[in-house]
Amino acid sequence: MRAAGLIACLAAASCAGASTRAADFLIRNATVHTITSAAPLEHTDVRIHGKVIVAVGKDLAAAGATVLEAGNRPLTPGLWGGLSTLGLIDLPGEADTADASQGAGAPPWHQQWRPEFDVTLAYNPRATVVPITRIEGVTWAVLEPASDDSILGGQGAAVTLSGDYDAVLAGSRSLFLQLGGGSNKLSNGSRAGGYMLLDQAVREARAPAAAGEMALLHPAGREALLRYLDHGRIVFDVQRAADILQLIAFAQRMGIKAVVSGGSEAWVVAKQLSRANIPVILDPLQNLPSGFDQLASRLDNAALLHRAGVTIAFSGGYARGIRQPAGNAVAAGLPWEVALASITRTPAEIFGLGSIRGRIAVGQAADLVLWDGDPLEVTTIAERVWIAGEPVTMRSRQTLLRDRYLSRSH
Amino acid sequence: MCIRKWLLSSACCAATATALGADPYPSTYHAPASRPTLIRNATVLTGTGTRLDHADVLLVDGLVKAVGPGLSAPGNAWIIDAAGRWVTPGIIDVHSHMGVAAAPNTSSLDDLNEATDPVSAQVWAEHSIWPQDPAFATALAGGVTTLQILPGSANLIGGRSVVVKNVPAVTYQAMKFPGAPYGLKMACGENPKRVYGERHQSPSTRMGNVAGYRQAFIDAQAYQLEWDKYQRELASYVAMSAARTKGKDAQPPTPPHRNLKLETLVGVLKGEILVHVHCYRADEMATMLDLADEFGFKIAAFHHGVEAYKIADALADKGVCAALWADWWGFKLEAYDGIQENVALVDRPANSCAMLHSDSADTVQRLNQEAAKAMARGVRAGLDIPPERAIRWITSNPARSLGLSSRTGSLEPGKMGDVVVWSRMPFSVYALADLVFIDGALRFDREHPPAEPASDFMLGQPGATEQP
């Protein structure tokens, strides 16, 4: 039986991460959540060749493929883990293991904006968190930089959690900025100062001669910022309704492609966000007035934004746990299909990857997850995961610890 | 001075110092009068390990009156048709900082750690509680009826915890669980040694931590001896006074000067205050078990024990509970070995006491989901954990660790009417608490949400009741 070949492959450590295999896989008889069709496709097969999906349909030919019988269990695209510092930090409190945030200790009155800072260069595909995350069905995430010195975090991008060194997903590069009260100390003591500094940075990038003695940007920074101003993607961490409206106005004035991250009060200005076609990456569990920028937080933020026509994606907590906020969004009124799309297709589209990931369709990356139940349910567990056509070895430092102590006592 | 009056006041002081006696900040909580309530035809998880299908729960006078099939209701009873729904005891979060680290997270509401002295046994968490914390209401909507509010973990000994009923109130006294024992918060590992080590003072190492606990309890033992001696002398003086055998010059003994810090630690030595220890690593938990033996007290529970699975048998043998997360890990090195089967493995031995706790105003809203995740991982690892067993992790086991087993945490006749009616099987991301009762009184009704927020802080805030 061909499934035996798969089991042998799963047992071999070399199976995951290697990219030399060219054999096909046929996942037979799954409930396929394509994220495009209105309803899932039951008793449907998916064929993988190399790194991509080559066929989706009923009763596909098995010739030349290793077959996995799915028993009509749910098959989804590999999930995204949200905006993350995964692989950038081993331990937050240990400086030599924490690379997600830049900061030169510059005084606030002489800021240095470093948009040329590219946090993906610090990504470690061998970090233990990578297998810990991917065996839960999360196959990619967007690395989010931050800065201790300024409201401009730097550049991030999507990475695959395959374990490959060459992990950055082309076309997903984005610039990250922070607005609102949380960054007052970095914007001249007032959230209004954020726009003043942004204006200054834009002028320096567009007209380098205008930069005086107290320039925010270095030459490389001017070039980097200019790329994002022209046709790049800038993710703004912003919570308060009034601040979101200011951001919309700024984005339109500058002609930039903005994405809102956080957006606790986004539901208040849902219509304006929808009209401006600005997507919101939110944590659906955010319902407390955690700060004065978030007084109008509520559990149905996602449902209200969706109803108003705003594009939403989810982020929050551990990357591997992204299904739980998604499930809770459903409990708070969001359609189930939209919640699943918010951790697959929508984030792929927001980060410019929609044509190659986030769905189950011919030509899409063969990042797939077979579940033992409803993928948004907290009691459901990923049974099989493929990344770029490779079956993932379902083993991590945590499963090894589990197995050691499961057998040790009693 | 009137000797009789003096004796009374002195006896009062002695009582506060060496036995808990009257609480100087007493509970003023009273359950409101409630109609008898019959919840009919539900799937009932009693919290004692039993599941009853198509069963009824009858609440009368604030208490559970009966649980079982086909109960008859008093004439004036409110009858709830719970067909298709599930009923559990009210959820108990054994590790909360609500009110002491409230939302909004402003510096003025950060009353969590008295991080000025590694041993701050003299502080009481209740004196930091802001009852207007909006997080109480969101936790109630998640079925949480009882909370232990603890000081933070900056100190070796952080201070007293307090157990509250999750009811809206203007004062914390009106939330205090009547008669609940106090707890003592202690902390192992990285936090105390980091906080004080950065100031170049002790403790700056784990060995410094342990020396700090030991010195504190040595001081408490000495204090206890002082009071014991005083009590003996007082008894003798009183006896002589009564028998009129004392000499003309005999003076009543002078009581020792009260020391709030040592008073609380003596309460621990006498078994009147229950010890809750923030402790991640298995080896450090073993050290704390030895510390408890050295000074003759018992640890009620370890909290955050991400390595508890490594010493599950020892915890069960000692009857020590473990308050755990389903899947938090890796945010510091002492949390690096966290596994998702921790709760299930700690639950495995006989006489175990595994619990889910939140330590978070977010997670507390979904302790049913946290238990669900832990249950699913255990089942996947081959352990037999039906829902009627897993519900104990967030109901009867926390009640046990708080010394409240005889009062709440299970649906048995005579227990407090702390009950949740769930929209469906509670171990699901889609399950919602439909009705929440505390002492038989309806405190949350999803169908009929309050017109105004319970918290004064949220009243009149845009967003609180604003419609999209």
C-alpha cells in the first residue's frame, strides 16, 4: 500500500525541510476547504506535485503518487500565524536571543528612523518554536519588527515555517509603524507628533536636499522609505477610532497602501475603512478597555467590520494558537468561512501572496493541513501537515518532552 | 484602667496576632434573595466527576437543593428549559489579578507588586482591589463565579490573597467570599531574583531566594514563640486574678508588638492561611516542598508550574494542587519546557489536583476553552479524560486548593448555588455561558444583557453601549 511509503517518510528526519523530493502526493477523500468555493468540497482529492497543488477534484488518478486516505476529514490551506516575532526571539528577557526590535538608544529629540532595518535577516529557521508551531498546522507568518527609538519599526515580511534557510516569501515585504498614545514618548510627547515626524520623513525621502542637520533618515533609509511610499505596503499599529481616521486621511494624502494592525476601535469607523479599502489585522479576543486608546473594544469587532465590508485578518497570541481567536470570532457572530479565510486567504492577499498561497487551488503552494475535526475548534488537532509539498515530521522539542514524561511515570 | 476591659482588648489583639479570629476588613457580601430555580433536562457535569444526562438542578435559598432526573419544583419556581444545554458548577479562577492590575492598564491602577521588599507578607491584595475593573464583568460572561486575587510575583513572599465572589460591587468587602481562608502568595525563580538582583540586593540568585524564604519563616517561628509565651503568662495572670491569688504588685503581661508581616506568616505556620506558590520549574517546586516540611506548613498549590508534569506523582502524593496554563510557554527560560499535555499528565495520578488558571483578564473569560485544549491533548496522548473529569480542573479542584470544597465547586445538595448554563457542551470554542448564577441569584443572562455596564468606569464611555 502506498500509504506505507508516507509513514516511512514521516518517520525519517530527513523528510521535512529537504527539498530534493519530486514525488507526488495524493490526498484522497478529504473535506476540502478551498477558501474560494461557497461550501467545502466533500470526498475530494488534492494532488501535490513538487511544491504546488496540481489538481483538486473527485477521484483523481493515483498513478505515480503516494496516497493518503483522509477519511473525509477537513483539509485546509496551511494557516498563517499572524504578525509574529517567531524565530526572532528565543527568550524575550535575554538580549542575545531577542532580535525583533531595533534601538540604538538615540535620545527622543534626535531620533533616527531606520526603515532600512530588515528584521527578516535575524530569522532563525532552526529555532525550536518553528517546529512547535508548524506541527499545529501553522505554515507561515509575517515577521513584525519594532523599534525602541522611534515609531518606525522597520521592514518585515512573510516567512515559511518549513525550516528552510531561504524562508522569506517574495513580494510580502512591508514597513511597520506605530501610531497612537502608546508611542507618545517616541513622537514628541503627543500622538500628533507622529504625523509631524512622518511628514518630515516623507519630505526627506522625496526631496533629500531638504534634509537638514537633524535628519531622521540616512541615505539608505531614504531609499527604503521611498520604495514603500511609491508602491509599498505600510502596516500601522493603531487602535483608537479617531487615530484610524487620521491614518486614513494621511494614507490618502500620501497615496500609500496602508494596513491597520490592532484596530481595537476599528468597528466605530468601519464604513470609512471599507470606503478607503484599508484592511484590518485584529485580535478578535481584544474586548477589554486595556488602555485609553481601546475603550471601545468589543468581542464582535471582527463581525462588525466584516458586515461593513472591511477586509479582516487575525493576529494575536502565540502563532500556533491562531485558530482559537478565529473560533471565538465565530462565536461572536462572524461567519465560519470568513473566520477561516481570515487566517488563510485574506492575510495572504493583504501581504501580496494571494496568487500563490492561502487557498487550495491549482498553482497554489502545497501548504496543507489535515485536521481531526473542525479546524476552528479548540479540541481539534492537526493530524498531517505539508509545507511546499513536503510532509512535516510531527515532532518538536515539546512532543519529545511529552513522550519522555508520558512513559517515565506510572 | 479597668482590668476587664483591658483583658478583652488584649485578648482581641492576641487573637488577631496568632489566630485569624475576626477579620478586620470583614466581608459584607450577602447573596440577594432569589426565586427557587429549576434548570430542567440538561446535561449536567457535577464537578465531582459525574455526568448526568437529561438531569435537573434545583436551586433553593441560594443553595443547590437537588440534582437528578425528574425533580419537582416548588410552586413559585422559575423553570428553565435547558434541553440541549449543559450545566456545570460556576468556574473558579484560582489565579487572578483583577482589580489589582486593572483595565485600563494605567500606572495609577498598577497595584500588583509591593516591589520594595522581597518579603512583603504584610500587604493584602484586597487593599489594592479596584472593584470597578471592567474585567470582572467580562469574566462573569465567561461563567466565572469565584476568583482568588493575588499579589504579583516580584517578591519572594508577595502578601495575602483574597477570594471574592464575582459580583459587581462598590467595595471589595462586598465581594469577599464569606469565611474563605486567606492565601499567601510566594514566588520562586526568575522574578524575585531579577527584581532585586538588578538593584544589587538579595535575592539575586535562586539560592538567595531560598535563603530569603527560610529567614522569613525563622522570624515567624520566633514571633510565634513570643506570642505563645505571652499567652501562657496571660492565662496564668487571668487564673490568678480569678482565684484572687495574685500578689498586690502583679502586673498583667505586656503583649508583644504586633508585626503584620510575621502575623501573616504565623497564620501559615498554624495552617490558617493557605500557601500558593508561583513556581515554574520541577526542581524548584521540589525545593519548596522541602521548605514546607522544614517549617511544618503545607503548600496548597503551585501556580504556573509549566514543569509540573515532571513531578506529577510527587505532587499527588503530597496532595498539592497545580494551577496551570493549557499552552503558555517559552516567554522566559523557566517556562521553556512547557508542553500542552502538562495538565493531563498532572491529572493522571490518583489523588491529583490539576487546575487551569488564567493569570489574565483575557484568558479568564475562556477557562472552559483552556480546559478543552488540555483535555484534547491528554486524550490525544492516550489518557482517558471525559468532560466530567476535565470540568473538575476549573471547578472542584480550585475549590479544594482554596479550602472551599465544602461550599462551592460542585453541584451537590447544600453547596452554594454557583451554576453556569452553557449553550452547548462547554469544551468548545463555540460554547457560551447563557446564564450564570451566584448563590442562586442570576448574575448574567446572555439573552438580556444589562442596559448599562456594571463598571462605573465604563458608564458613559463611548463604545460601552454604542450601537454600530
